[in-house]
Amino acid sequence: MKAVAVVPGKPNSVHLADLPKPAVDEIPGGRGVLVKVLRVGVDGTDKEINAAEYGAPPAGFDFLTIGHEGFGQVEAVGSNVTEVQPGDYVVATVRRPGGSIYDLIGTNDMTTDDTYFERGINLRHGFLTEYYVDDAEFIVKVSRGLREVGVLLEPMTVVEKGIAQAYEIQRRLRVWRPRRAAVMGAGTIGLLATLVLRLRGLQVTTFGLSRKPYLNSDLIEAIGARYESTVDVPILDGARKYGPFDLIFEATGYSPVVFDCMQGLAKNGVLVLSSVTGGDRKVEVPADKINLEFVLGNKVMVGTVNANREYFELGVRDMAQAEAEYAGWLKRLLTHPVKGLENYRELFDKLTTAKGAIKVFCEVADLV
């Protein structure tokens, strides 16, 4: 079967590879689930892996099948699988267990191991292929009513985890009831963060670079949030105008924004960082002021990466609620489809250069 793969460590090595079709009996204990891949989203992670910035192949292979935002339909199950059945729509989680205590209790996303296993990212093949097989433990059912937007579930989980962790941390306050939130960045993650915060009843101001109107600002305002361009309203001005913010979700990919966010946070507020940034950028910040306000204001900053099954299931529930409250909104994020694995070059071209792209994804097979 076909698979889109890279040779880790070799820049711009994306190519069409061949893999044998997997079978349910490859998973021990009758727990195998064979999934036909329908759609796979791509993002900056895939671009960075193709640029040889990170990633490693599974043992016994010199290539890595990429794609971690999978969506598919169950084709066959093992004798001891009760959670799903043939015909069900599903998404597989990305992280696989290591050896730390966090892995052993099912929170693979919190591993302290130096070596980690992620499908489509590191040491495990991903979903940009025709079929995959996995243990039912890592397969999450998606309702038929979400089949058109199910490919958004994996990025949705990044948001779900960050916001859930913020609320979990603030249980220490007993009566924390956030009212005002800010989202920094209006890309895919920023849009989904805006959605989740609106579903929880918060007043949300989302900051992006581009001036409105454009699709992203229209989407934000369609769900009752406020959009501001940082060209006109810098973040600290926005915090003075609309805040201070009880919760800030940062998703810009631009690290200096973090220090502005820290200054826009309310007392007892939480700043969630979701951007993964490399390089060695340096900025000058009012360190004493930030430190003083964090200490005296009981503020919190927390990073979020990857997600375990809990957040995938939470994402399914929130996507269903979004479809009920804002019908058709999620589908508008699916801006740039590419038909067929063989058109992988077009997939990467759109990921890199497509103007106005929110979610670029591969239509591996037809939805039924």
C-alpha cells in the first residue's frame, strides 16, 4: 500500500513509499483495530520533519511515514475488541507509551522519558497511508455526525488539554470562575481555542496579525468572540482595553509574545503556552515587573504539548456541541483539500505557500 514518508535527517526527502497492508493479528491479545484512512491533516510539524529538524524512523526502517492528524473508518477488529466495530469512524491518539510512571498510568503525554514514541513524528509510522492497525486502547470513536470534520480532532486535543489543565491547576483556588479570556494567534489552534473557550461561556478576544475582514476574523466573530489585529491594537493595549484576562491561550509560534501575555494576565490568571519554538531569539523584558506581578498576583504559566485519550474524548464532545451551537463552523476551517496520497507534493506546496490556508489535508479515500 502507498504511504507518504520522509528519510529522517535528510532535508526535503518527502516521497511515496510502499508498506504491506497491516492486519489485526499484529496486535497481541485480540486487541487489534484495522483502520482505513480517509483524511489526514498536515501542519507545521510535518513541514519541520521534512526539513530534517527532528524525527526518527521505526526500528527496521530507513523512512518514517508522516501524518499525525488522522481520521478513518474501522475495517476489522480483533476478537477482544468491544469499544468499536467495523464501520465506525475513528481517530487514533499520537503518543505511545514509554517506560516512565506517567506512561504506565496512561498519561503518555506527560512522559519524563528522553525517548518518546509518536505516530508520524518519532519512532512510529504515521497515518498518511491507506491503512493502519493499532491497539483499541489508542482508538477513539467519532460519531457519524462528525465525519466531515473528524480530521480536526487531533489539533482540537492540543487546545482541550491546555484549557483542561488550566482549570485543573486553578482548583487550588476553590472558586475560580474565569470570565475574560484572550487567544494569541488566529491560525488553526487559535481558532479552535477561541471555539472551546466560547463553548465554556467566556468572553474571548482573539489577537491576530492580519487586519480584518478575512476568513479567520469572520470565523471568530461568528461565534461571538472579538477579533483584534495587533497591527492596530498591540497585546498590552488590548489587555488594558478588554482585560486583564483570567486565561490567555498563546498559539502564535512567536516567543516574544509570551512576555506581553504575562503582563496582560489578571490576578489568579493562567497563561497556557502551546507554541513550540526553536532558535535563539532574544528580547529585552521588564523582568522585575513581571516577576513581582506573578508572585503577588498568584499567576500561573503552563506549557501544553500532545494529548492523551482523555483529551481526544473531550474533543469529540466539544466538537458535537460546536456542531449543535454553531452548525457548519468547523467545516469552514477545512480550507485546502488535496485528493490522493500520490499528490503529496501538492499537499506540501499548499502547506507552505497557500494563501489563507487554515487546514490543509489529504483526502486519502472517499467519505461514505
